[in-house]
Amino acid sequence: MKVRDMRTWVAMIGCVVALVGCLKTPPSPPVPEFADFLQVPEGWSTPDFPEDNAPDDLRWALGRALFFDPRLSADGEVSCATCHLPERAFSAPEPVTPGAFGAMGARNAATLTNAAYQPHFMSEGGVPTLEMQVLVPLQEPSEMAHNIVTACEELAADYDVQAQAAYGRGLDPFVMTRALATFQRSLLSGNALWDHWQRGLATAPEAVLRGADLFGEGGLDCARCHTPPMFTSHGFANNGLDAVSIDPGRWRLTGEPADSGAFKIPTLRNIGFTAPYMHDGRFDSLGDVIDHYATGGAGHAHQDTLLTPFSLTDVQRADLLAFLAALNDTAFVGDARWRP
């Protein structure tokens, strides 16, 4: 997709969301006491919600139902959960997951873990809200290949009652985008071993603590890009995968040469569940990822300056992997709330 096309696509998303937002909508109900559908980890701030989409259990339940419904795709075979499996921390096990009618894109499906705290969406970062982001996979030819207006018309008979209860109107693009966004904002994960240790609720093995030192500023400085507690800086970087960019990344949005091959820095939370790794899913294991960074990158003209070669002993390597494993939240991936 050319830079102009990418900018046009982002502008179109904004227009659609603005248009459906102009339709008459009853005032949002007050934000309830956060209970079963939104459990904010201890010590974390409550996520922000748009004024027109305050959360409640009815909106969340509608969003969950839509998330698992394959009829959102043009061929009736691909749901949001096809690429974002709960047991994989809402990521996919394939490098690239086939979309509707078997169409193939070029990128790995990123985890939705803690999407509520992200300031921008998509690999280029060109979409500012979850409500707007919903439109991209639903209408992207290599993903769900549908039209949101048509999808709403096709599903109205099954969802109008729920939609009326949740939003005071039948199923339409306004309701669909906001219900799906509400469900995705509830996917909060902050109860890994590392979190329990930080809160004084558990003891971390020595290997994990040594790995944390390696991960931090006094070691390899991985935390510069993968900053706690989200384990991402929410920035963008070219991580030196290729000497010449195969996928132009953020350049598609900005047209800036410095953004060639740069992608949104992913969270490392639940990293043990989200293989394969990198934007194109080229690495099968975390060991492969460490090996890549140890080389200092492929020498791309715009790769991040933090990429410098390093070496690890076998013990250090095991310690770093132990620390990364301590970021896995097994309760999150096994949570029955994330099932249809």
C-alpha cells in the first residue's frame, strides 16, 4: 500500500467513525463499579474510556459475542478470535493467519494484551482508538474482507435485542465498533509471577532476578524499549531484521525515510504464549529472538542505534529466558471470561 493510500485509509476510518457517531445516541450510563468484566490489576490506573462508550456489562457481553462470531467476515469463516485466540494471549500461532476466502496478508497477529493502555493501534500506529481499529480488520481484504454496514445488516436479527439493551439502538456500525472495543479494553493482564513478586506476594527464583538485571539498564537495556509495567514504550523502532526493508512499516504512514522498517514496539507480557515472533512471525522461539539481537541486527540504514552485538553465557541466556517466562500470566490465558 502506498503512503498516500495508507493516509487515505486512515482518514476514511475517521470519517466512518465520525459519521456513525453523529447518529442519535442516548447518553452513556455511568461507569459502574468494576467487577467481573473489568478487573484492573493492583497498582494500575483505570483505563480511559471514550465519552460515548462508557463500559458496562451489557456492552461487554455484546462485544464478546461479536468477537467470536465468524459472520463478521465476508465468507462467514473468520472471527476476531481466529487471529486472536484467548489461549494464545489473544495472538495467533501462525506467522500469518489466513483471512476470508484464504487470503494471506504479510504480518503476524499481535497480542491484544492490555490494548486498553495503548495510545495508537496497528503496526504503523496510524489508528488512534480501539473503536476506529475495529474497522480495519473487518474491511481489510486480506483479513475479514467485509463491509461493516453490510455485516450489521446481516447480523441485526440476532443482535438487535442485545444492542438495544446496551446502546439504546439496533446493531449498526456505531454499536459494533464500540461493543468490540469495550470487550477488548477488558483484556487486562497484570498477574504474572513478576507482578506477584513486585507486590510482595511471591518469591521470584534467583534465575528470574538475575534475568531481570540483564534485562534492565545495567545489563542489555531491553527495558529501554520494553518498559515496565506494560513492557513496551509504545514507541516505534526498526529492530534490524533485514538490511533492506521487505515491509516498509511505519514509512507507509509517515513517508519519512527514518521510519523505514519501523514497527510499533510490542509488549512482552505473555511472551511465552505469543510465538511466533516479530511483525512477520519469522522466529519460532525466544531463543531465536535473542540470537537475532545478539548479532546487532542486519545493518539496516535506519535500524535502532541501541542495537549492538552482545554475547551471553549459557547461564545468562537461561536467566534471561527465566525472566521472560515470569511475564506469562497463566490466569489470563485460562480465564473463562474470554471464552464465547
